[in-house]
Amino acid sequence: MNDYGLSIWGDNNFIIEQGKVCVNKKSKPAILDIVKEINSQGYRGPILLRFPHLIKKQIEQIYASFSKAKKEFGYKGNFNAVYPLKVNQYPGFVKNLVTLGKPYNYGLEAGSKAELLLAMAYNNENAPITVNGFKDKELINIGFIASEMGHNITLTIEGLNELEAIIATAKERFSPKPNIGLRIRLHSTGSGIWAKSGGIYSKFGLTSTELIEAINMLKKANLLECFSMIHFHIGSQITEIHPLKKALTEAGNIYAELRKMGAKNLKAINLGGGLAIEYSQFKQASSRNYTLNEYANDVVYLLKSIAEQKNEQEPDIFIESGRFISASHALLVAPVLELFSQDHTEEKLNLKEKNPQLITELYDLYNSIRPSNALEYLHDSIDHMESVLTLFDLGYVDLQDRSNAEVLVQLIGKKAVIMLGNKNSTSDLLKIQEEIKERYLVNFSLFQSLPDFWGLKQNFPIMPLDCLDIRPTLPACIWDITCDSDGEISYKDELNQLFLHDVDVEKDEYFLGFFLVGAYQEVLGMKHNLFTHPTEAIVEINETGFEIKNLLESQSILDIMEDMDYDIHEIQDTLNERLERSNLVNETQKKQILGEIYLFLNDNGYLKTIN
Ligand SMILES: *Cc1c(COP(=O)(O)O)cnc(C)c1O
């Protein structure tokens, strides 16, 4: 049975039971039941579900892997993790992460003034804060304030001018001072589509010449004792382990060299993020070639060897994993509104007494198609369709004939795909599947909810939430509700096709789940067509069922307009005046219309499922 690659990307977080996707935890509720519960409270449209137990799981896995590796190699340095806020700054995630990370002293990483102030407000007491990215004097000042407030903060310098600003600020501020980190520019680079952050030409980091200069500047300013960490980040979603090993070796040697130059408080190496997760639904397209355990072992082993070789103490290890920690916790559920060729049923055929030759032939093909001739008949029907369209343009067949041909070709396609099965497909069949794809209109915005698909063609696992005990027969293409033709998910790769079920959504609701959307997607999401962040809920699973917490409805249309800097009173007043001026309706009707406008403005803009 098709499990939509759940065994590849699912990490045992979900299971299929009685044809439904269920959360693999305690009472194992079906996701559909959670969604129905939320729907029953009046919330429609796409819903983002957050599962705190999956945040906890990722935190535990990271710590378990590194503890194990440290034990195995007898590593003496400490292990610390901080979460980079840029990956998901939504309170529904951050607050859970901070609470669940408390036993581990889990910290936060900030890349801007806003993120730093968030970190200062929410970080666990005494847990580390690291600050990366470009800084001005103000941001540096906020960093000093953080340390004066008692935060354990490290400001990582991206360039010498930032160091100058820190030295100047240190003279003006009080104590204690923040720790200083130096971001090193490695000659090693990462791999994969996000690999731009490493390498000699990367946007960030100090060259070896600059590092030496930085040490001299720190010495001169009497601040060398604040220098405690070197940092690198070779890019997100590192697909292969090899570049990381090269980067670690390089960083380990830089660490040892800088200590030999007198940086005695340099105690930590920060590996940045990049730990990948598996997004692929297809074995042949796997998105990483290593496991977390392998990653942890390599880090610990390499740093230990270098420390031994250079006779230096083993560095504390910091990681800034974002994607790995947050991706799996969120799942977008969106209802299918329509199947575009669903009305291509036999009842829609309206054959005439006397039909054009091509239509009669198509009808014969439809009636006599068998597994043995299915592929051939499918080819023929597509050729016939082309001919019918040409004849239509020339005026030889009418609109009814054309409609009959469309219905018949669709019906033949459906029969053929079922007869031929979706396994061991010939490339011919795959090509045809591409042509007869069913288009599923889904109540979500790709731009809002899966921006990395739009911008980078990053695939996310997609599957229906029920009917999983029935073979899906329709090669599918997903359309979102924006009126932008890029709002479409269609796997062009012939081997990796998405099949969905032939359902009648007028009778039965059919929901799709878009998984692993907890990293980057939410804040990168765009308000294209003014669709906004979907309704979200935090779901806790317990022994007997589940509990829905913090149900937060999608922004109302007025809120979105206000975000865009419209004067919402002006909008409301203008609408009222225009209605008032209209002489097409009477006073009672005006009252009703006014009420309706009020309701629409105060509701969210997603479509309400038709039934
Ligand atoms: C983006 C970023 C991260 C997070 O990377 P992931 O691949 O999401 O783990 C960590 N550190 C820095 C400096 C970053 O810019």
C-alpha cells in the first residue's frame, strides 16, 4: 500500500492505522480527528498544527547523540545547543522550545536587534545566547545590555569594523562584558541548495589575516579575555557529511592556532547549523547521506584528534541547529476544494444520434479498453483529442462534440491508469500520466505556507490524511487558491509522481497534509493575494486523546489591511458611504448588506469549504 514515503521521511512520528494518518504518540489520534475537532469549533480553511512532543524529541535526540559520542570518545569539552530564532520566530514554537529545552540549558541565537530582544526576554536563565549577522553600534549596545542583565551572551564578529565598535562600546559600558566570538571564513564549503554560507567568497567571516589582526586588536584593548568562541556555518541542510568534516578540521586547527597565539579563554567551537532532515518521499531522491549519530561522532572525534595532535584542551562544542529542531513539529492540513476533471463522468457524456467519426471511435476505445491494450488505446485517445481540437478550430465539430471528446479522453485515462497500475511503469505511461494529471484545488496558499517550494523547488512530503487503505489512482497536481500560476505543485520528475484518490469532495471531505513545514516556511511566507498565516493550534497528545491549546485564528481581512498600512477606518467608512449613496437597494437591504460587509472584513480570507 502506498505510504507516501512515510517510512523514509516520517522518523516514526506518524503511523497509518485503518487508512488514516495518526500521530505516533500515546493515544495515537488520527490527525483527521484533530482537524475535525478544530473545524467543529468553527475554524475552516488551512490549519497549521504544532506538536510540542516533536520539538522535545528533536532536542532529546541531539543531546543523546552528543552525550553518547562524548562518552564513546572520552571527550572532555561540554556540549551546548542554541536555537537560531530566524528559523521560526513564532511564539507557538519559541515558547515551547524554551520550556522544553530548560532541562538542557538550551539557548537562543539571534541575528538582528529584534531577535536579540526576543532572546533577552524569553531565553532560559543562564542558558547561552549567541549573536551572529551584521551588527551596528546599536545592536552591539543591546548585546552589552544583555550581559549587564546577567545573560550569558556571545557576540560573534563578522568583520573587523564590528570588533572596532565593540572595543569602543566596551569603554562606554558597565560590566560584565559580553563574550566575543569570531566567525571564521573557511575555505571549505557545504553542499546542497543552501551551500552559499561557506567558502572564501562567502558573505561572512574573517580571513586568516583578519583573525590575526583581531587578536592583536583585542590584546591592545585589553579584551582578549572576552574572546571565547570561534564560529562557522557552512550552510543549511548539509546534504553530505564530507564538507562538514573538512570544515571541522579547518576550524579545529584555527582554534588551536589562536590559542597558541595567547587566546587562553578561547574555549568553544560553534558549528552553526546545517544539520539536515529527510524531506524526500522517494528513496532514490534522499536528501542527506548521514544520520545524527554519525554527525555527532564525526564532530566529537575530529575535534578530539585535533586537540590531541596540537596538544590543546578539547573545545566546548556549540551547535545552532534550526531546521533539525523545528521542521518536524509543524504540519499544515488543507482541505481539497475541487478536482477539476471530476465532472468528467459518464453522466456528463451527451452523445448525439449521429456523432463525428472521431467521437464514435473514442467511445469505442472507452468501451473496449483492456489491460493488454490500455497503453495503446490511451495513446490513440490523446491523438484523437488533438484532432478533435483541430477540427473544432476549423469549425467542423461543435462545442458539444468537443465536450464529449474531453470527457471520453479523461475517462479512458482514468481506466488506463488503474489497469496499468502505478508500479513498474513504463516511461510512456509516465509521460501520459503527466498529461492526464488531475488538478486538485487545495485551500491554502503556496506562497504563504510553502515559500521554499516556490523559491527553491524544495519538496515537502505531501499525503492525504485518510483513504490510505485504498490505492490512489490519479496522478495529481496541486493548485493553491492564489490566482498565480506558480501556485502549483506538480512533480515533473517522472519517477517521483504524486498519486491521490478519486474522491467526490461534494460528498466526502478530503484533506492533504503538508509535512515538515516547521522550519523557515512560516516567517518567509508571503501575503500574496493577501492570504495570511493560517489558523494554528498547539496539540498535546495524552493517554486518552489529545488537547487543543492556543487556537489562534488566521488574521482577519481588516488586520491584513492594517498590516499593509491601510487606514482601516477609511476603508470601512468608504465602503459605508458608497453603499449609502447607492440607490439600487432600499434601506432595509442596505442594513443587511452593511452587516455582511462587517462580517467579511472581520473574517479571514481563506475559502470556506463549499459543503
Ligand atoms: C541560519 C543559521 C543557522 C541555522 O541553520 P539550520 O540549517 O537551520 O540548522 C545557524 N547558524 C547561523 C549562523 C545561521 O545563519
